[in-house]
Amino acid sequence: MNKILFNCYQKIHSILGDELEPFESVELIEQYRQYWRPDKVNVILLAESHVFTSNIDRSFKLNDVSNDNDILKDYPKSYARFVYCLAYGEETLTKSTDHPSKADGTPQFWKILFSSVNKVESNKSFSPILKSGTKLASERINNKIKLLTELKRQGIWLVDTSIIALYNKGSKPSNKVFNEVIKTSWDNYTKKIIKDANPKHVIIIGKGVAKNIESSLYPLVGANNYSVIPQPQAHLTSEEHLSNFKKYYLICKSSFN
């Protein structure tokens, strides 16, 4: 057991009570995150949280997703509602005639990951990793594996500020509770993750996260080494969203060179 992670979980339990997700799910999410951690972290994409993963969700097991190069050796075997879990949004990757949800997945975060290593010109640029663009599941999954591998090679790592899910069935806690959970998680776990990784740059995804941790992040990385980009589901025009995706590429490229 990750004792530091568990101690942080216990502190959040005192805020949310029995409504928070199982610790086994939090541990599984962390396993996925650590699996894709680069050896040298250049850029951290600091998001809000993953999506609530129940005991039933974790009972779904993944099909073998390793390819000919055995890139995914020792990949976690249980389903999680987290973008680093390839089965989240890809029903062909679970060992069952059922799938936790036919509408699962976070295509908006796949767009962020894609934008971090690819120059995006329009929404058509995302075709390789979206169902609307690549109809053949095996081809799309292979594209996602290549993308995650390239992100790791370039030192780009997705980290959630909250160790526990803040979204459950489309709902989230009140602003007061949200802020308290974010700060508790940051102070007791995530800040140390950032410090130990020692990235060249941190991109905070979402103004809600930024307002809670920005003053504490500044001493760790410096004023010129972090940026704030709105959530991909923020109410912006398509042009504004496209401009934000281009920012990911420019920041990550400059940090890799």
C-alpha cells in the first residue's frame, strides 16, 4: 500500500465521508499514472481529477493490449475511468460481452494529449484518436498506444490535482467542498509529486484548479514555468479551444528541446 496516498485519502474521507470512491480505485488510478510516468519529466499536465471508478468498474478486466513490441508489458489489468486506461472509451478492450458504459471515455483529454506532441490545425487533426475519425477500433487503439508512448518519450506526464474522483455520474461537489478536497489533496500528496518530478513547465488545466494551488505552485517552479489553460469543456468558441490546443504544443515543444 502507498501509505502517503492512503493518509491523504483518509484526510479527504473526513471531508466527503462515505461518498468518496474506494481506495482500491485510487490506487489503481495511481498505478496507471505511474505506468506512463516519463523517466525525465519535462512538462506536467496538471488536471483536476479522474472520474469515479467503483468496485464494479474495477471488476472488468482488460484484454491483452500489448502489441508486437511488447510496449504494454505489465500494464494494469483492471478497468478504470481514467484516460491512461486504454479501455476507458474502448469497449473492445474489456473481457466481457458487457462494458461498464457505452458512453465512457474522455475524448477531450485525448485531444489535449494529442495536442501536446502534434501541431493541430483543425478538429480534423484529431481523427487518428477519435471514434468519429477512425472507425476501426484496432487502428485507433494502436494510435493511442503510439501517442502515449511518444508522450512518455518526450517527458509529458498527466497528473491529477485531486487523488480522488470529483465527478460521479455527471455531478460534482459544491464549490466549497471542491476547493477543500483540491487543497487537501495538493497539500498532502500532489505537491510532493510535482516537486519530486522537477518539471521544466507545468500546465494547469482549469481555472478552478489554478485558484486553489497557484500560490503554492509558484515557489516550486517559478513564475515563468507554469501556464493556466481553461478546461477543454469550458464554454469557449471553437476558435478559442483550437487556440488552446495549439498552446499545449508550443509549450511542450519548447520544453522538450
